Amino acid sequence: MRASDATSFAACIATILELRIDDVPVTPPEEQLTGWRTMRWLGGLGLGLIPVADAATFSFAGPWIGWARAGDQRRAVVMFGVPSGLVFDPTGITSEPWQLDGGYVIAALDIALARPVLPEAPTTTGTIEQIYVADRAAAPARAVTEARAIAGLGLEGDRHALGTGTFPSKTPGSAITLIAAEVCESFSPPLGPDEHRRNVITRGIDVERLVGRDFTIGTLRLRGKRICEPCKVIQNYAQRPILRALVHRGGLRADILEDGMLHVGDPVRIAT
């Protein structure tokens, strides 16, 4: 094990755990990288490492450590999303042609104790600024001023309702996606509809805080299911490095609980 392997590995652990690099022990060259020093330190945080069997095909809806190999060099990088894309390369090894050659997931030793608490519900009322539909994966997003929402499916004419998208339809949290205009505008230039690929653009409400809660758009009732985390697919659509900046800010996946209509200008608020 070379020192540069250990340094990049420690940098990736620090990034995933949001720690200072000095807080993470760097394994000396004479020790195994995932040996007692690393495992006992992680164990003190209630964490451990799970090896990835096939890193080239592995996807995870969160960050994980991949070994990037370029020629005879191997360094640790952080991957994220389903399918997974690169979000952090501490040594710049991916500036050359590279491939994944193994990896690890940092996991809780007792998952029941590690489950996150739902954030407080938003207290503001937002507004729909834009609505987009696309009839299939990779098809250009089409702006509409209103759309018919079909319970359990999605927006009429959209890939989520038609079953022609990248991901499966008719599963929890697959009917409709939302993202905040404020997030889109934090990029330069702002994220466009063919980059973020979300159905509904809102303003004035933190949509990620709607996870696990019923909310309304106009008179229509929906249920927030999970954060719409970014992945390699959205990175490919954007053709610029947006994946890391969208982590935990990618919007919301929601279920449609009843048939109805969405309109630009409709209010978005917690259901009562």
C-alpha cells in the first residue's frame, strides 16, 4: 500500500463524513489500508466499511469510495448516485482515462440508530413557476402552463406516467419530481429543464423538507417520498460538472394521491 493511496482514501472519508482531513487517520505504508487502525477509528463513530464486489456496475443512492485506476496509478475517489458518477477526486487521477477498480461503502454498524430524523416541515408557501413534461427518456422537456396529474402514475404525457423514462414507473416516489428555482439559479448559467430534468419548478419553499409529508399544489394532494438525488444520468444530460453541487439539493420525488390539475402559479404548501 502506497502513501498516496492512503492519503486519497483518508481525503474521501473526510469528504463523505464532512470532517476536516486532519481528523481522519492516514494509514502508514506498512499497515493494511482497511486494517485495525481505520476500522477501529470508524467503529468509534458507529461506522464500518463494506467492500463493493463489482465497482464498475455498482450504484448507490449516496456517497461511496471508489478506487480509480489510470495506468499503473490507483487512487480513491468519491462516487454518488444511481447510476453513480464522480463527485470528488482529491488527486486528479480522473483527468486521464480511468476505470473503477474496487470500492467501499461507509455504513452504520446499527442502521436503526443511524436513521435520520425527518427535517421540520417548511412553514412557507411556495409557488409553481414552471411545469415540464417529456414523453420519453432523453426527449426534450416541453414547457406547459398546466398538466393533468394522474394518481399513482404522473403527469399526462410525461415519461413517468407512460413508463418510458430512464427509471421504473409505478413505484413509490416515481410519479413527479420537483426542484426549487433558487437551486437552479445558484448555477452559472442557471440549470435548464433539459439539465435538471424535473417536472415542476417551485419558488419560495424548501421542497426537500417535504419528504415524508403530504402537501398540496393548488387543490391537488401529493406525498413527498424522498430527495431526488442527482446521478450520472443528470450529469450526462448537463454536460458540465453539476453532480456534486446538487447532492442533497436535487429536489423531491413525490407520489400523486389523487387525479387533478396542476397550473403555473399554483401555491405549494404543507397539507392540512
